[in-house]
Amino acid sequence: MNNTEKTVIAVTGHTNSGKTTLIRTLTKSNVGLVADQAHATKKTETIPYETMQAWFLDCPGFEVPDSCLAYMRAKKQGLYPEILANIFPNVDRMKYDLIAIEGVEQEADVVIYVVDTLNDVPETGHDQEIELLKELNKPIIGIGNKSIKRNEQHVERITQWEDFFKRNHITNYIMFDGWWDDPSKVTRIYSYVENLLSGQKKERYRIDLANFRNRQLEILREASYLMHDCIQGCSKVKRQKGIDNTSPENNLIDEIRNEVKQLLEDFNENVSNLYDLAADDPLKGVNDLNFHKKNFSKPKDVVDGAAAGTGIGTGIGGVIGGIIGFMIGLPVGGVAAGPAALVGIQVGATVVGLLGGSIWAVLSVNNNIEVSLDQNGKNFIATTCLAIIWGVSYHGYGNSPTIGEEDIVGLLQTIKNFQDNRSIPWEKLRKKQVFEECKQFFEKVEGRL
């Protein structure tokens, strides 16, 4: 690997702490092997990414850092191999540790040390791992992974890990969740790396980071154009029936729900496919991804609310599908089945509340009842589209199956606050204007505004 210019970041830590998931999240790509088992990464894997801000070394997890530390110190004393073999007869037990150390020692400019705050507590072995890394004289960034608070015990563990980093004089550390967290924390991790570099390495890193972000903007531009088409399609949906019909308003709302649901599902499928292709081939620009947009169309065979969102995206599909199901897939007075859809219904109800209540405009036109989306409804569509883009672009690079309801509600509240502050007439914007609004929103959530 020619790393004379590129920054090289080694990602190390206990086995099964989420190192590969972290790399996936930082690179927004499906690199490496993610599995809920020890030593899913069997070797030090260098992940080449020409437009990325760095080369990454995905290291196998530490297992016997105490023995490895003693072995390294003995080697530094210049002991003969046969003497080392007598002192350390079980050197094979250190093979994963030694592979990781070799990668760090020979290649790395910066080391990211990852711990599992959910399942582990700081132990002597963790201190030994830090001591082992410090022997190599490399700057260290600490990541307290899986740190979205689950319960009081987890809160206490997070505090213990913060104390651990302070005790070991790791000043650049952050409590983070490699699967789903505040995007501004990713920006902070990038900044930590930059602050630990100097000279030409720092300048090259800035250039590569800018290239990485420009690629993400290319993908967002395509997603925002899809969002524009979805908003336009939903805004034009309307139905009329004679006033003398029985319950015409409810019937018309059912019909509109079905059509809008199909438009949102088409959008969902398109955006998920776009980001999946980008993650699978992170070196290509959008125009080279072989992305074929599914045309937005009126519904043919419409499924009920329980099935809304089935198969959409990775992990986020059930929840976002439930939001769609709440608004447009349920019969009036009906209830969707399935836990993911039920969570989505609750969140969908929250969205309607956040946007001010009713989302249907009911008018009397020439002795007919006409129903369409009102301004709240159009904002609802924009909110849902932004939530889907946010979800598939920041969530889905590891192996966790769900996003918590609290996280989704927080996401939607953030989107609402953004819209309220700008009073965006989404249905009146051209494609490029929708992209500029999306760009501003994501720069804001990434903490770069």
C-alpha cells in the first residue's frame, strides 16, 4: 500500500466491539465482514478508498494484550528467537493481537481504539491494550461504541468508560454508536483525526475529506431530485365525489391514501437502491453507479398498512414503512398489524401532531366534495422524504436490525424545526432548490453550519 500521502487510520480494540461497523459508518460503504461473533475480522484488512479521507486498517480484536505486551518488550531487548520461544511457548494464542500490532506499527498515522460500552466494563485488559498501543508511539482516538443509552446500568457503564479514557490520558474520545447516532459526532471524529496530523499529511487529509463529502453531495443531489418528484406527485393527487354520496369524504381520503402511499413507496425504493449501490461501490460517482430510477406511478395493487414499507431499506424499512402505513395505508378506523408497523403508526401520529393536526383539505366544488393534501400534508410528505434520506444515508452500515422509536421521533422533530425556521414551500420549489434545502439541512445535522 502506498501510504506516503494518504492518512492511514488503524481501528483497534477488543474483539466484537464494533470496529468494522465503525469503519462502514465513517466510509458509508459495505466494506469488511460484520457479524455478532468474536474475530469476525480474521486479519488486518486495508480498505482502499481513493476518494475517502483516509486508508483504514481494520484490525482483528485484541485477546491477550498482557502476554502480547510482555512479548513485544522482550523482543525489543534483542532476545534470540529460541529464548523467546522458551519464555512464550504459547505464542500462537497471541496471533490476532500480533497481527493487529503489526498493522498499527508499520502503517498507521492515527489509531482509533474502540470499546463496547453496552456489553463491557473497563477491566485491566483494556488498560493493557492502551499501554500496548502507546508502546508504538501512535496518537490515539477513543470511541465508546454502542453508547445510545438503553437503561440506568448502561448510563453507569458509559460514565465508567469516560473515566477510563481520562485515566489513560486519551483526550480525543467520544461516546458514539457506529450503527445510528447524531451525524455531528462523525464530523467530530473527522476533526479529531485532522487535529492529530501535521504538515503534508494534514493537507492531503483535508483534500481527501473534501472529495469524500463532494461524493456524498452527488448522491444527495440525486436523492433530492427524487424527493422533488415525489412531492410534486403527491401534491397533485386529488379526488372528487358528489355531495349526495354516503360518507364521500372518508372514501376519498382512502383513495388518496392509496395513491400517495404508492408514490412514497416508489420514492423509498429508489432512494434505498441509490444508497445501496453507492455503498457497494464507493469509488464510483453517481453517474457510474448503474442506478435505474423506478418511475413514479399511480398504484395498481395496493397493500394494506401492515405491509407498508416491507422490504424497504435495511433496518429502517419497517419503521419508515409504518409511518407511511399510518398516513396512507390504513383504512379509516383500521389498525395495522406487526410490531414494526405499530411503532411506525405511533411515530406517524407524532408527525401529524408535529405538523399541526389534519393533513387533508376538504372543499366543496360545484356540488362535489374534493379532497387533497393541505399544506400540512405536503409538509408531511417532505418530512417523510427527508427522514427516509436521513435514515438510509446514516443507518444501515452495520448489522443492527432496528432504530428506536425515540430516535425516530427525535429525527422527525429535528426536520420539523428546520422546516419551521425556513417556512419552506416544498411543492413550489424546482429540483435544484430542493437540493439546496436538503444540502443545508444535512450540513446542519452534521454540525457543519
